[in-house]
Amino acid sequence: MNIIVTGASRSIGRELVKKFSQAGHTVIAIARSEKELFNLRESCNSNGNKGKVIPFPFDLSKLAENMEIFKAEIHKHFKHLNIIINNAGYLANSSFENSGIEIIHKSFSVNYVAALLIIQATLPLLKISKKAHVVNIGSMGGVQGSLKFSGLSVYSSSKAALAVLTECLAEEYKETSIAFNHLALGAVQTEMLAEAFPGYQAPVSADEMADYICDFALNGDKLFNGKIIPVSLSTP
């Protein structure tokens, strides 16, 4: 299968690339850090993985002004596309009063707009695939009625926008072979979480969550479309 994973240089994204590559799939790995992406490719190659990792260093916060570059790179490698995992995220632990335009803009640019534009740019490749699944990675904070936390107003609302986009796209493309689903993750021990909440220990590792997301991306479209699915150990 041909797969795109964003936020591929760290934590969940990095583990996803490893797992897809090990299973024999071809993955375009997107992140800002060129060094980390090429190290990831070398790591996958050295482990004898059957798949192929294609590093694509790119700043998704600037996707809107660089769409042609983005599309050209994707179309250079793929003639069709089976899976997109919009995993890239930006998390700023900042009170609402202190959340300036830079935090607001970057949060929505990375967490929502980039995912929307990636889907738009790759729709022709998704449409011609017999099986296509777009998995948007969200947050429990972006689910209506869930427990909310101070300092995450901007982050959570950007993820909520992504959740509703998922529902809308599933309806709009329900007559095609493309399924759209949204995984609302609870706390996962990632670099991003550690930077925003130093000292906090999440109950789930990045590797454990990547196992779940990998399986869901490959098989979840058999039973789900247009769903916002909580993936969290918290109760209820």
C-alpha cells in the first residue's frame, strides 16, 4: 500500500512509519526535520524492513503557500494513495488570555488547515484507489462533552474542527472508495506532551498507540466511516 504519515519524525508518527515499513508498505514520511527523517529511513533499512520509506522534509504550517511544491513531491512518488494519517500536531499549553495570534495561527495551521489541504491535494490519488482510508488524529480535548483542561483552549478547538471536517468529508465522499475517520486520542507519552506538560507521565506509550493506529488505518474502514472514535483509558 501507498501511505502518507505526517509528524513522522517523532513519537507516534515515527513508530507508525517503522510499523508500516516493516509490513512491506511504501510510506512518504513528512516532518520538518530532514535529519530525523533520513535517520528514520536508515533505521528502517538497517532492520531489513520490506517496505520503503520516502523522507519528505516539509513545514506543514506553511503548506498553504507551498501547495504546488507539496503536490509535485507526492505525485512524483505515488500514482495512487491508500492511506493518509494526519498525525502532525502542535500543542501549546497556554492560558486563553495569553494565547496570542502566533499560537492561534500555528495551532490551526498545523492541526486543522494542513490536514484539510493535504486531503484536497491528494484526492485524485485517493479516488482511483480501490481502498482508501484517511485517518485524522485528534484529541479527547476536541470531543464535545469530554473532560477539558485549562491551557488547551486553542489546541482543543483546533482538534474539534478536524473532527467535524472528518464527518463532513465522509458524507461528501460516501459514494466513493474513500473512508474518513477521526481517532480522538487520550494522553500518550510523546515528546510533544512532555514539552507542554513537563513531568507528566501518560498511561500509554507512543509505540502502543502506534500499534493501534496502524491496525485501524489498515482495517478500520471495513466497519467505520465518518466516526469520531475516542481512544483513551480515561473513564467514562
